[in-house]
Amino acid sequence: MKLRIEHRTTFTYDSLISEAYTEMRLRPADAGGQFVHSFRLSTEPHGEVMHYVDRYSNDVRYFDVLVPHQRLSVTAVSEVSTPQEYTDSAASLSPLDEFDYLSSTRYATAGDALTEFAAVHVKSDPAATATALMNAIYTQFRYEPGATTVNTSALEVLDLQRGVCQDFAHVLIALCRSQRIAARYVSGYLYSARVAERDDAASHAWVDVFVPGRGWISLDPTHNCPQNEHYVRLGVGRDYADAPPTRGTYKGAAKEKLEVKVNVRRE
């Protein structure tokens, strides 16, 4: 499927700030059968946008605004073709990746309650176990915006049994890692025909699980399904902290307000 994504981010401040530094992970990945036809990122006030690739192979665009301002607008426009099924037949993990994707992190926390929850759903192989854990989250947890914050950990979500896609991704990651199954966080978008003509689509999050002899498989606990052509991958990491769409800092005492509008439509 060929999709066009327009992601507009607006930062406003209640008084002038003197300087801002911003990183954006908004370029879709060329990986797993996904192909990027075009990508552009523009800022207002205008400035030079620079680029690097982080240690998880995520594309990062970054820029400084060195003039006093009260508003910063960033627009990223992408055209991408998505595969019917995500494929990454990596034969094995490097020692560093194995350590990263099996260790407890800030969001994908470890805990006895997570281990006990996961143990009930262990199957004969890692793929079947991960799929069973995905199904358990989907059937036992309730999708409820506002029930959690951007800082809520997997252990807290397990207790609440409520949250949003980021929370469910962290829970699945933590459950898999508790059973020594390597798992990583995926950030991206999910195309829906119902919202294609409106600017109220949202970023989405799901999970990659490593299966020895097969490679990475990609699972979405929010919708209880594997990644398909409706998904656009942006970045991966140990958890949300490694792959946020936006990260930055600024100088000044002003309070910041962030507004994001995303439109994903089929070409």
C-alpha cells in the first residue's frame, strides 16, 4: 500500500524563548519490506536541518532555532510503500542487541507480577508465547486515553489494566523479556480509512519480538494482530525513550504547549 503522511508539530510558548534544540524521528524506515519514496522536513522559523543515524538505525533530523521566538512549527511529509507483512529474517542478535532487548528499562520494567502474568501464557515456542501474550493484553486490558501518562511503566499498567498503545507495547515487551524473549519497541503510524481525511490520526506503537531461526516478528497488542500494510514504521528501541517522535530543549522561563496533527491517507 502506498501512503502519504503529513505530520505537523507546533510548539508555542507563553513568552519569548531565546533558543531551542529539537530532534525529530519522523522519517519512515527503509526496512522489513517498507520503502520510502520521499521525505521532507521543514521548520518555521526556517533553519538548517541536520541528520544522523542513531545506534538503533533510526533516522534523526535535528536543528537549532537561535533567534527569540514564541512559536515553532515543524512539518514532515512522507510518501511510503508498506508491505503486507513485516519481514526481517535476522539470523541472530549481536551481544549488545541481546543485552538491550532482554534487559529491564525505564518503561519496560521488570517485576514479579509481570513474570507471573507471563508464565500463565507460555507456549511451546517464542512466537506462540508472544502471540498468546499479545492476545492476553488485548482481551484483559481496556484502551482508555487519559488513564496513564507518558511516564507510566509496564508494571503500573499491569496493575491498572488500562492505557493506550504505548502502554500496551511496554507491557508486551516486559512480559516477553520476563520469559527471556528479546523484544523491542516500534514507533510509527497506523492507517485507518475512517480518519484518512482528517488531521486527528495519531502516532502508534507496537512491538517486535525476536524468534531464533526466524528473525523479528511484529505484533500489535492494541489491535491483537501482526503488523500489516496499514502500518508505517518510524523507529525502534528498547522502549519509548529510544524512539520518541519529538525530543528537545529550550532556553527560557516560558511554559511550552505542544500540538500535533497527523494525516495519513492512501495514495
